[in-house]
Amino acid sequence: MNKTRQQKAGRQRAKRKNPRLRQHKRSVLLICMVLVVLSGVLAVSSVKLNAKNAQYKAQEEELEAQIKEEEQRAKEVKEFEEYVKTDDYIKDTAEEKLDLVDPNEILFRPAQ
């Protein structure tokens, strides 16, 4: 009889532990589901950020090319500014706009 009482007592203890075990399993399952959802959100965000990063890199390259073009243009403007300060520029402008010639120069014009 002692054995049967021990078996019954063991079953009762198992029944008492079983609801705790079920609750524990539910908690673990819930935590796992939350982790899976968070992992999914993280993966989607990562893909979006990588796409934006690629877009920004392309834009950066385009802007760097524009900077190089503008630096080249600034160099050309500076060279032209230096040329404008010379006597050659004044002479060329006078010849073009005022039809002036040097005293020793002969001007040939086409017949009209």
C-alpha cells in the first residue's frame, strides 16, 4: 500500500508541476516568436539601409565628378583672367571690335 500511495503522490506532484511546465513552455515559445519577429524586422531594415547606402554612394561619385568639372572650369576662368590682364588680349580685342591694325601691318580685305 505504501507503494501505491507513493505512486499517487508522485502523480499528484507531476500534475502540480505540469501547469508550471506548460506556463514555462508558453513563455519560451512567446519569447522565441518575439525574437523571430525582431529578426525579420532587422533583416528588412538591413536590406533597406543597404539599398540607401548604394544610392548614396552613386550620388557621392556623381558629386565628386561635378566637383572635378567645376575645379577644371575654375582653372580655365583663372587662366582667362590672367590672359585678360595682358597686352595681347587688349590688342586682339582692339583688332576684332575696332578693326585697328599695327602701323607696320597690311590689312587685306576680300573684295565685295
